[in-house]
Amino acid sequence: MRSLFPALLVCLAWISNLQAAELRVGVSNDNPPWSFVPERLGALVAADAPLPPVTPAQFKTLTGLDVDVARALAQHLGMSLRLVPANWLNIEIELLEKKFDVILSSWTPSRKTPPSIVASDPYYTWGLVICVRGDAAKVSSYRDLAQARLVGHYLDPAVEQTLRSLGAAHTKAYDNEGTLFKALNEGAIDALVHDSTYVRWRVNADPALHVVGDPLNRLGYHVGVRRDDKELLEHVNAAVRELLASPEMAEIRKKSDAFGK
């Protein structure tokens, strides 16, 4: 019988390296409720003017859903955590450039994701939902999007294609959530379709807004890992499963809904 001792030594060495290692997590920093600087939250929601770049001192105060998940996963892995500022639009490229070890920033793989990046098991589920003002009786279901004067959405071709498949004839894309919701509050659009995580957070903080119906689809946020880092992916998946099975994840979800209150 072939000895398992060499394989056991490799496994133990990997675990030992994990416990001594630092997990560098790429995360965007103006992305509430996932990851944001608390003192900038009001300005991000108001979307009145562009903000100056986040300073290193401000970045150290980063909070949010993904920050909490990153801390929890690092703890389950037995690793120290270092958050690394990332440009969300280029976050996959920055991962491949090895600016950090993993992506953890409300990331969902798409058709454009390079094949050299793989996704972990999902640590959070979300889907597209409709949000309206309380006085916007024109939209009470997905079918009503076809009659809406104007439907807003985040700048994402996949979302626009989804809206067209639902019959929405008049749509407008916005380059950030703040301006998207500002347009809804000011009546520039009749409704918007966006990520249920963000919408739920905004609705909880603003009673004038309402969610219409259930999520249109079911997607997940994942940890992005370079395909070559097979052992890291294996351990990240184990940590995700442990986190989801623990009461800690329910507390993280509850906290993320209340950010900004």
C-alpha cells in the first residue's frame, strides 16, 4: 500500500503556510453597502458632486458587507487580512497582475471574465429587482416596465439587455448607484432595476422607496481567485462553506441591511 505520509506532509505544510500568511483582498472603496468609508457615505448617497480620492487614512476605516465577509473568511482560513484598494472596473485585470490574491468586492463572474480567473462558491445571493417611489403607481410588476416613461439602470449591457427582453422600450444607464437613485427620487425616471442587495439597503433607509416583486434572477457574489492558485481556491471554498453554516453570516447580512441608518 502506498504511503500517505508525503501527501500528509504537503497538506500540513500548506496549512502551516496559511496560518502564517497574509490574505490580500482586492476591494473597491466607494461601494456601499459592500465596502465604503463611513464619513463619505452621506456624500455617496446624495451624489451631488464627484468626491476626491479616498486617502490611506480613510481606507483604514473601510466597512461594509464585503469587508465583514473578508474578515470572517480570513479568520476561518487562519490568515491575517490586508485589504487592497482596487478599481472595480479593472478588478479582474488587477487580480491577474497579482496586486492582490483574491477579489472580494460584490463580484459576479461574467462572460467577459478571463478564463484564468475562477469563482469560489457563492457567499451571498442576489438578483435584479424593481424599485419605485411610493407615488409611482405606473409600475407594479415587470410587465409594467413596457409602459414606463423611463426606466433607469446601472451601466451594464447585460442589465440593459434584460430590460429589453422584458419589453422596456425607454431605458437610461447611470454610472453609479447614487445618481441612479437620485434620478428616481427626483422623478426623472419612473422606476429602476438594480441589484437587490443595494436596493434593499436603500429601501430600509428611505421609506419613500419600495421594491416591486421578487428578484428577477438568482445570482451570487463570489471570491475571485487566479486559476493557478488551486490550493487557495480549495481552502477559500471550505471557508465559505463554514461561514455560511455559521450564525455569523446571518449577523453580517443583518448588519449590511442597516448600514447608514
